[in-house]
Amino acid sequence: MEVVSSWIPAIGFTVLPNIGGFLTAPIVKREMMWYRSLKLPSWRPPNWLFGPVWGTLYASMGYGSYLVWRDLGGFNERSFAPLGLYVGQLALNWSWTSVFFGQHKLGLGLFVLLLITGTATATTVAWNHVNKTAACLMYPYIAWLMFASLLNYRIWRDNLDKKN
């Protein structure tokens, strides 16, 4: 039974980021007609790809947060900065969907993405001092955030004539 209970935190931390993705998915679904009405670049990924990519990235960063939590001995004064940065960037990440899709604020969405990228980078630096594997698990996320920022910028720029 001890082996099973030792996996519970790992599973919880890994699943946690996906909860925000599941909670914001209805906003994306509801606003898909609006999104398709925008001028979109030809190089954007197909819509079906975003769910699996975000699910994988969320699980990866979630497991990384578990490694940091474990290595720092749980929630304590030493874990405040690395896990606080993580929670902050995750909250910003979850808010982006409401800003971009829910409120149709393309420019503000770009600003939020840049904030997420900055806090995710700071999180990665903080994690690197604790667990290098955890930090490495953030690299694909940061790369995707940079791509998403470029995509968001292009959509904003190409749709300046729309209210955003």
C-alpha cells in the first residue's frame, strides 16, 4: 500500500494543470465560429492538434512541479518561489483562453502570452536549481509558448480592423 500512496502526489501534480484546460475548453468550443471568422495564417497548426499538444505540455510541467515539490520536501519556505512562480504562470495560462476566446481581446491575449512566457522562463530557472529534469520538462512548453505568441501576434496584426 505504501508504493501506491507514494504515487498519489505524482499523479495529482501531473493531472492538475489539465484541469484548467478542461475547464476552459467549453469557451474555445463556444467561440470556434468567431475564431474561424478571423484572418488566420496559413502556417497555423490544425485545430485538432491544440488539445493533444496542451494536454502533453500540461502533464509534463505538472510532473515537473511534482519533482520540485518532492525534492524540496513539500510546501515550505524553500518551495515558495519555485512553486509560486509555477502557480502564477499556470493561472496566467488558464486566463489566456478567457481573454483571447471569451473576450475576443487579441492584443491583450498577446500580452498575457508574453507574461506567461516570462513567468514560465523564471519558473524553469528556479526549477533548474532544484531538479534539472523538472527544468528540462519545461523546455517544450516554453518553445510552444513562443510559437503561440508568434501566432497570437500574427492573428492580432492581421485582424486590427476587428474590435479587439
